[in-house]
Amino acid sequence: MSQMNRCAVSIPSNISEGTSKSSDKHFSNYLEHSLGSAFEWETQ
């Protein structure tokens, strides 16, 4: 269960952190991390 909680927190946290980055490339990387967490959460 704690892994699901970490994934659920990670998704919006990565998106939020990504919005503070100076380039679209950096923002895109954070979105990719969020997507990875979403798939991980779905798998759990």
C-alpha cells in the first residue's frame, strides 16, 4: 500500500516541479516521470 501512496504523491509533485523549469525539454522530462509513476500505480 505504501508504494501506491508514493506513486500517487509523485505524480502531481513531478508535474508541479516541472512547471518551475525553464525549458519545455525539462518540463517534458518531469511529465515523463509522472507518466511512469501513473503506470506504476496502475500496475500496483
